[in-house]
Amino acid sequence: IEIYKTVFNYDTLYIGGGNSKHINFELDHNIKLVTNKDGIKGGAKLWEVEEKYHVYTNRPDNKQK
């Protein structure tokens, strides 16, 4: 967890998954254990892309004059 603090600089770390139940030490105030369902929902939200960018392409006319 110490490496995660340095690498990701998180405000809150959510830990889930089957093995999270084996954590037997005290966690910092900004580390939360969550269910698998909540972890999946959070991950999906993280990767949700807001479509605010549009790509337009122009293909030049291939006809030779």
C-alpha cells in the first residue's frame, strides 16, 4: 500500500476483491474496503468517456486535373 501512495497519489483508495477480506491490519483513514460489486461499478465509472471531442477528417479529391 505504501507504493500505491507514492505512485498514484490518491485521495481515497478503495480495495475490493476476494482477498481483501484477508487484510488484518489497520488501514489509513483514506483507505476503504468495498464489495466486488462496488469495485466493478467504480472501475466502470472511471473509464467512462465523455464525448466532448469530435474528430473530423477531410479527404482531398483524388482526381487529377
